[in-house]
Amino acid sequence: MKVIGLILVFSAFAYSGEYAAQRYKQRCDALCAICKMLTKTVLMLRSQSSPVEDIISRICEDEGIRTLDFIPLVYNDLRNGGDFREVWHERLCKWRRRGLLPEDYSLLEDYGRDLGAYDLSGQLDCFTAQLDAVRAEIAVARKEKLVKGRMCRSLGIIGGMAAVLLML
């Protein structure tokens, strides 16, 4: 019976380390989705000057942006006559993801503030700059995912071993 208890304690610590490491993976996934959203927006603006509702509609259709699951809600509110900036801000405030940092949310806030606010060249410049910032954040997030994710897993396993040794 004691062996089963020790295995469970070790497993709980190892699982908690894995759970903590998932935060870094979730941030990477969300930043990649933001990058895809910005890239798609820039491409749509370059090819044609689309209305905001069309841009959001096409973003909703993209499988790679499913991590940002508040965007379909924004699109539904837009179809029902809502103002884009108000709807975007409201839905973004209600949507929170584990692992995202405040500066990640500010990237999304900037997107909602800037889409449709400037002329075509101003929007392209703005979203290109945001895209560069997101790509830099993705590089940092991937490095954190490798280093800190491994650290969390290791600490979980080491903590589990220490707890088991203390219980013996």
C-alpha cells in the first residue's frame, strides 16, 4: 500500500511539472496564431482593400487561428451590427488564455484598434510593424518553451523523487 502511495506522490509531482511546462507551449501556439492572423491581414490588405467584416470572416475560416477562439464571437457580433472596435475590445477582455503575457494581449488590442482606423498604406505599415514584433516574441517564446519547459518538467520529477525519499 505504501508503494502505491509513493508512486502516486511521484506521479503528482511529475504531472505538476508537465502542467507548468504547458504554459510555455500555449503561449507559443497563441503567438503563432497571432502571427498567422497578422500575415493574413497584411496579404488581404495588399491584394484588395477589404472591409473589416470580410477580413475577420476570412480569419475565422483559417484553421491555424483556432487558438484565438474569441474571433468567431467578434465576427458574430459584427454581423449583428456591432462596432468593430467595441466588440473586439469587449471579447478580448473576456477571453483570457493561460500562458499569455500582458504584452501579448496588447498586441491583440493594437490589432483591434488599428484595423480599419487608417488608410491602406497606414494599415500596412502598422500591421507589418506588429508582425515583426510578433515574430520576435515567437523566437523568445520558443526559447522559453525549450529551456523553461524542460526546467519545469525536471523540477517536477526531482520534487517527486525528493518527496518519495522523504516518505521512505
